Amino acid sequence: MTRPSSSRSETATGLFTPTFVTEGFDELTAPAAWLRAMLDFEGALVLAQADVGLMPTAVAEEIADRCRRGDDFDVDSTARRAADSATPVIPLVKDLTAGVSAEAAGYVHRGATSQDVVDTAAMLVAREAVRASLRELRVVADECARLAEEHRHTLVTGRTLLQHALPTTFGRKAAGWLVAVIEATEGLAGLWRHRLAVQFGGPVGTLATFGSDGVRVTTALAERLGLAEPVLPWHTDRTRIVDLATSLGTVTGALGNIALDVELAAQTEVGELTEGRSGGSSAMPHKRNPVRAVRVNAAARRAPGLVATLLSAVPQEHERAAGAWQAEWEPFNELLRLTGSAAAVTGEMLGELKVDADRMRSNLELSGGVLLAERISTALAAELGPVRASELVGELSRRVSRDGSTLRAELLADETVRAVLSERDVLELTEPGDYLGSADEFIDRALAAHTRWKETSAGDPGL
């Protein structure tokens, strides 16, 4: 059997990856990005030692320059050789050492351990991926705000347990999306600002190679890389990893909620929402599938398992883990990819979303107006008492379902009701647009929160 040939980029991408990961986030989290981040660590490490007088500046510059010229390091070769030591750092350091002078070779990777390199690389890759995710999330929030404002008076059926419940507006639904996205994004942005820290502890977290100068080197290293300086090395303290993971999972879940709502509203028999560029079917030419919503929903379903894997890796042995740390690498990277890509796809989906206000109104009337049964019961309770009013309206609602009439017609025809309510009362009480409670005010509050959020984050480089 002949194997299909493929280019190196196609092999790296994989058959399914483009469904979940956009090109931009694939690049930000690709093996080459991780290799670049590891070389950035190695280059900053020697320069930091030179900064505090522990290495000749010329030697540090030679090694750092070799790290900057990292394009000729072979990612695939590094990955294959990593299996022998359960870390890509050992083959990378061998290649780096071989590429510098004999004098400089003894200073390469001095004082560090493999985990220092990979953990710091994780922080550097996360910094860029989360920064890009935050920008995409701002787009999502802006689109939610636009929909909330534009459709604040667009009536739609409120559904609970998938059944018609009470009237609401599509603007109120979009406002709910907006607040969830803002709050999830604020949590992620806070971690991006404060929890991305350099890892530097040497073999057991004491930096014994440097005697009493270890902290000075750490400070210089953190400054060189633009990362926070932790209180101490965090080799087996995985809280910052799971903080990021759970926040990424929360963001992806909020995006998945939007996608699920779009999927449900895009069903043929519902027809309230349509994606601007719908997908087709391999077998059915008539299909207009909500493919962007499907992609985001699928990402949201994958995220919890990845978060769970990272949570399971929190307990780690002694000063350095045997397996739990290695188990983090791919799930963490995949979360970065999925979250950012889901945000990008959601922004595109909402920007092109088509809202059918007429279909929303017709669906609202499908059940003959029984969505307002609660309102009628409340109006009748003053004269009939709550129990009798509820029983009466329940009976009239069952007639609507049985006979295909409307609640308005049943109310107007019922003598008990007419003894309490005039025809005008019935007409007013059965108008769904008059039973929206504080929906409009809630939209205003959501939009105000969006405005405040944009103002307070205007100077944030991540947003």
C-alpha cells in the first residue's frame, strides 16, 4: 500500500487541526514557537549571568547570538531525540553547545535544568497566545454589545429546559453573552498580567551552582525575558499552570455557550439565526450548517478534559516530578490553541450573524400565547385567589394546546375571566412585548459594563 505523500507543514498540521485551530494560533503555539521560546531562555540566561558579573560578556554575547539565529535548529530532529531523555531540552542544549566556541561551550545552560527551560518557554508561548486571545475576545465582546443594542426590542421566545417559557428579547440574550465573555476575559487578562513568571531553580530549586548569587541571576533573567519574578522556583508548585488552564477553560466554555445558542436557533424548524457563511453537506446539497458554531462548540467540549489532565498533574513528587510534569505539555498547549481559535471563530461568526426578527416573532406565537400564562394568573389572583387563578389559567392553556386556539381567545370567551378582566385588559395582558420585566435595563447595564471594561483596559497591551 502506498502512503499518501504530504509536505512537512501538512504533516505538522494534521488532518483535523484546521477545524479546531486557526492559522494564527497554530503558528503561535507550533513546535517552532516552543523551540524559539526555549532558545530565548538560553540566550537570556547567559546574558543575565553576565549582567551580574558571573560570566564574561563576550562569551554570553556569543551564546546569545547563536540562540537568536535559531532558524537552523531542526525541530523534528529535536523532537525525535527528546524521547530518549523525556525532554526536548537535552538534544537542544547539545545542538546549541556544538554551535559555539570551545570557550563558550562550558557556559551553555549553566546552572539550569530542563524544567527551567520548558516551564519558562511555556510562559513565553502563553504570553503571546493569550495576548492574541485577549484581542480576539475583545472583538467577541464588541459584537455581543452590538447585537444587544441593535436587538434590544427584538422579541424572542425565552426557553427553559428547551421549552417555551416567557418572552424575552434577542438583545437580552446577547447581553448575557456579553457579560459572560467580559467576566471570563477579565479573569484571563489578570493572569496574563500577573501570573506569567520565569522558572529558574536548577536541579532541585536551590540554584546551588551560583552559591549566594542565584536570586540575583533570577532577577536579571526575569527582567531580560519580561516575565514576573516568582518568590521561589515553582518546579512542583503547578498552581500557575492550572490557574491559566482553568481560566482558558472558562473562556472557552463561555464561547461554547454562544455557539450552542446559535446552533439551536439555526435549526431548520427554528430558523431564528443563520451564519453569514454557512457550511454544506457531503450528501445533502440543501444543507446550510452552522459550521462556525459547530467548531466553537467542539472546542468547548474538548477543553474540560484538557483542564482535568492538568489538574490531575498538580500533585508532583518531591522536588521534581516523574511523569506528571511531562503530562502537562500537550494539554496546556492545546488549551492555548483551542481558546484563542474559538475566540477568533466566534468573533467571525457573530460579525456575520443574520437575525430573523420575523421568525423570532412567529415562533413566539407558536404556542398560542401560553407563554403569558404566568402574567394572566397574577392578574386574576387578586380577585380569584392564587390557587383558583392558577387552576383556571392552566385549564385554558390546555384548551389552547388541544384545540389549536390562542390564550387570548380563550380568555375572552371565559365568563369567569371576563368577570374580572375587561377586553382591553385581556388584550394588554396578552401582548408579549409588554411582559419583559427589566430586560431593557439589564441590556443597559451590560452595555455600561462593556463601556467601562473597554475604558479601563484601553492602555493594556494585552487588549
